[in-house]
Amino acid sequence: MFVIRSCFILFFVFSFLSFSQEKAKTESFDSVDSVPVYPGCLTEPEEKRRNCFQEKIYRHVAKNFRYPELAQKKGIQGRVFVSFIIGTGGYVEQIKTRGPDPMLEAEAKRIISLIPRITPGRIDGKVVKVPFSMPIVFKLQ
């Protein structure tokens, strides 16, 4: 009986703790008051930061892009759709990929994981998680 009571008390305490913790809400890129700011975009006016963010992300992809050698040899190409969340700490989280081949998906994930820390987005002054998605195209010449 003591063991059952102890387990119930522990369960109740852990349940209370998990319900009492505030979870960070994920907001769309378009709905935030202050968009996430990529390093180097902080000097831009607020209305131009969204475009600066996208431009810097695409430059980051181009700079860090490496076509997997085996995929080149096999003639594998295509578009990999990448989605990720810019967390409340400014780091990229939950990278998900969907593409024609696991090798291309792994390379897309590697590129996105190298994104530097970003100033997170805000709504009403509170830091929020913001999702972002983009395609990365692997094309052989």
C-alpha cells in the first residue's frame, strides 16, 4: 500500500510540474511583431529585416553547399524541402527534410545545422519559436 501511495504522489508531483511549465508557442514568420534577425541584419530597418533574413539564409546555403560525391556519381538530383524552427534561444531546432534521396537530405540538414545563432522573433515583447522552410536544389550540370 505504501509503494502504491508513493508512486501516486510522485506521479501527481511530476504531472503538476509538467502542466505548470509554460511552453514556448510556435508562431508563423508572418505573424511575429519582430522577425528573427540573422547576424548582419540588425542594422536594417525593421521592415527590411525579413528580406535580409531570407537573403542571408540563401547566401549561407550557397556558401556551405557541397554536392555529395556519391550522389553525383549516381546522377541523383532534385529538390530537398527543408523546414526548421528558430528557437527561443536563437538556435536552429527540429530540422526536417523531404527529398528524392537520403544523401541529399543529409547534406541539406548539415547545411542548415551550420546556421549561426539568430536573434529570435518576438510577439508583444515575448520571445517565440518561429518556423522557416525553404527548398535546396541539387542539380547536376
